[in-house]
Amino acid sequence: MSYPQKTTYHSHHQAHPTHRSTLGREGGPGVPGVTTASSSRHPPPSNILPTCQNRMHIHNGGIIRRGLNNEMVPPILSSSPPPPSPPPTDVSRQSAAAAAAVAAAAAAAAAAAVGGGGLPPGGGAGTTIGPYRLGSTLGVGTFGKVKLGYHTVTGQKVAVKIINKAKMEMMDMYEKIRREINILQCLNHPHVIRLYELIDTPTDIFMVMEYVQGGELFDHIVQKSRLPEYEARRFFQQIVSGVDYCHKHMICHRDLKPENVLLDTNMNVKVGDFGLSNFMRDGEFLKTSCGSPNYASPEVVSGKAYAGPEVDVWSCGVILYALLCGSLPFDDEHVPNLFKKIKHGNFLLPGHLSEASRSLIVRMLVVDPAKRISLSEIRQHPWFSQNLPVYVKSSYTGASPLLTRVDPLIVMQMRKV
């Protein structure tokens, strides 16, 4: 697609060659040097987070949690009938050896129900996990599958992310998974994906999450080539609302892109995939270079330290450009050339953009993070503030999260394979 008029923007006012690229899916490796474990300098807080006032507990093999219901749910309810209980016996009259034999038989029967025929490896279709029956496969990730689930009482659909413990240990991803779970349990916002429950079994971790069936924002952009400003504004307002909520809970996403923004049946945004997110601390900096190259900020691709919010603002600026233009401001098949363009801040502004949208994009894609617009300033920008929903006008605080920081007992259980 070509435009009759294009404006070249140079954040450093240098005459470097520029080109406008089409929107492509970020499917390859992230920024070179990406590390998915927490920075050794900045591990997730070990104390209870201020936004997480409740805790999950293991109690008699079950989990007491605040999720879709408040009942205690055992780690596994097999889809096959439970094993028969041993006949009543007077243990007091049995020898110690006989009592041990009865206990061993019961343990073996329970193990067979959990790890044997009752639970196919990875949670096959038809398996019941807690109060959820698993259905079709929605996707396949690094550690396992994502299944469609149904609450057996209410019928509500959920997405169940299955994490195989053996793979998690083999790939040394325990810290990454732990951080993602801790982060998700602190979030409760209408435009951020929800984690409802965490169910732990001897072989797998089941993350029961909000099911969003409208697809990715990326596919919506590709289908429409570019969006009219009123539609792009609505999506962008929701994205900013969700990201700002995360920042106020001291969470930096670090991998914002249209592929990680989902749409529900009402075409409302749900920011997802917090696998590269991390906690922020006042006065400290993050150093991990991570995320998707086309959406990464100059300081990230340069390997510089960053506070956190400014890198998400840059990524939001790239998303806004993609929404309005159907293309990316920075792109090159040769990664070093791509990074050079990002560091120089050279991009084209198509002629169809309004002056208000141009001014916002230009202020978001500023190379110097100290001069880059903040989320609070974005909220005050004339383009952003048009037709602004009431709940977005001020920072959304939301209700208390359904789930909170994982109890240390559950974290320890995660490592048992």
C-alpha cells in the first residue's frame, strides 16, 4: 500500500535513509542476549507484595484459593472413577506391617488415578482437573499445551495452560514460570488477562486463565490493513489503561506487541503473555535485553539499563503506529540494520494521519527515554482523550485480585517431578 504523501521523522534530525515496512508477525527469537530468567540484580520481591493481600495455601493436598468458586479443590479429580477404598479394618488390631501394607496400597491406587489412566500425560481431552473438564487444544507452547476448559458447574470457558515440570526443569525455566505466576496473581483489570487458579500435580502445573476467543489484535490489523482513527483510538485507550495499571503495580511488561494483545467477543482488549515481565523497584534499573526486536526500544537494543515504564511506552508507540498505518515504523530483515534504525529513531509518517495522531506517535518514539512521553502525559494528549470511557479517565485501581502471590509451599511443590 502506498500513500501520496509521507513525512520522514528523524528524532535526531539526521538525514538517514528510511523506509516503511509492512506489518509482519513477530515469530522468531527475541532481542539477541534475551534472558528469560529474572535479572540477578533484580529478583522478584521475596516478601508479600503490597497489592497481594491474600495467599494461596495447600491444605490436605488441596488448594484453598479465591477463584471462580471458593470451594477447596483437590489437585486432581480424575476423569475415571476413583479407585476403590480398602475395606474397613481395625488398624489397632493389625500389626505394623499390615497397616503399612494398607497405606501403601492406598497410596499406589491414588498414584494410579493421578498419573496413570485417570490423567493422560499433559492433560488429555476429557480429563477433569479440579472443577474443570479439558477440551480441545488451543495452542502448543514450550512447556506444554494450552487447552480449552469448561467449569463443570457453571459451564464457563477457561484457557488451561499446562506446564510440564520435567520440561521446566530441563530448560531451567523455574524462575521464569515462578515470576510469571506471581505477576499474574497480582493483576485484576478489565484489559489484562486474568489468572483464575493454579492447580499443582506431581507432573504438571495447570494455570487456569481467562479464555479470550476473539483472536489477536495482530490478525485484526492484518485483516483490515489499517484501522480508522476512532477504532485505533479505542484499542489504544484500552491498551494504555491496562499497561498503566501494571506499572502502578510495579510490573513492567517488556513484550508488548499486537500478537500479545487479545480481543474478546466484544472486541475489547486483553493484554496477555507476561512471560518476559518483571517487577520494578524504585531507584533500581533493569538490564535484561528482551522482547521482540521490532517493538524494542533503543535503550533495550543497545543493552542499556532502564527503569521499565519507558520501554513499554516505546512499544505502545509502535503498536499505535501499526494500528493507524498497518505497517511497522522500524523493520529490516537484517537485525543489525533494524537495530540501527531503532537507535536513530528514523521512521515515516504516512500522509493520511491526522496532526493529533502524528504528534502523539512522535512523542512516544523518542530515542532519549528521558524525553519520551509518559503514560500519564499520554492520557492528557488531545488525540487520546477523545471519546474516553469514564473508567479510563483516571487510573483504574480495580477490585482486589482473585488470586494473590503464590504461597511458598506451592512454589516448592512446583519443583517436584
